[in-house]
Amino acid sequence: MIYIISGYWKDDNCSFEDYLVTEWDCVPEGHDEDDFFYFGLSEKILKESNIEDALDFVVTSYHKIQD
């Protein structure tokens, strides 16, 4: 699946919007690697994103754009 996420960086609280991520560890067909902000983020990880997890950022919203 491919998602668009918004959130903020933990270190400085700067926000970001509309970053592409995928739950796969490879580039989905029809896309370039440079299109993606992060690989390997499942919907479960996106839902559970918080200040205490291992990521350098917190996801505040997301939506699926492709299966």
C-alpha cells in the first residue's frame, strides 16, 4: 500500500505534509525511489505513531492512495 502522511519531526517540531510512504521495502511499480519519503511503514505503524516510538517523526494523519 502507498500512503500520504503528514506529521512533525520530533527534534524540532517542524511539520511536514503530503509525504509518500509505502509499507513495502521496495519501490512500487510505476514509481521512482525518489518519490518516497520512507519505506516499510504499515498502516499499523502509522496508526500507532507517537512521540515515544523509534521513528524520528510523528505521523499525525495519513490516507491510503494505492493498494
